[in-house]
Amino acid sequence: MSLLSSDVTRINALIHLLSFVMTIGKYLPLIVAVFALVNLTVAIMSFLVWNSIASGVINSVLSLGGLVFLGQLIRRRNVHRYDYRYGGRQSRRAFVEGNENHSSGAAA
């Protein structure tokens, strides 16, 4: 009995872990954008207020890297949306275009 409850506990923990990872993945672009903008703000403050060139350059590089990563992440999400046959507007357009082709073929 304890072996069975141990397996159930492990499966339950795995389910909770996967739901947490899916939540992070869902909000990952927002998280990356916030970190990039915070680094950009710290870089501007370093240059203008604190007169620290070294930390300003480091935070500028980190901010630029974050923004590049954000762009790649958004582009990759849009590509994968169509790879997995996203059921949004795309499928309705294909269906309508398919009907137009059949009706024009019958008339010709």
C-alpha cells in the first residue's frame, strides 16, 4: 500500500511541476521583456545619475541580449503556431478558399 501511495504522490508532484513549467512558458515573453527593460533602466541610470560607465555598459549589453532573445522567442512562437496546425483563423481561411476553388472549378 505504501508503494502505491508513493507512486501516486510522485505522479501528483510531477503534474504540479508540469503545470508550473507551463505557466512559466506561457508568460515567458513578458518575463523576458520585464528583465530587459529593467536592465535598460539600470543602464540609463548608471550613465546619467550614478556616473558608472562599467555597470552602464554591462547592463546595456544584458538589455540588448534580452531584447534579441525576446524577438527570437516571439518569432519562434509564431512559426510553431502554424507548424502544429493552429485552429484559429488560418483553418477557416483554408476552408473558405477550398470552397471557392471547388465552386470555380464547377463553373468552368
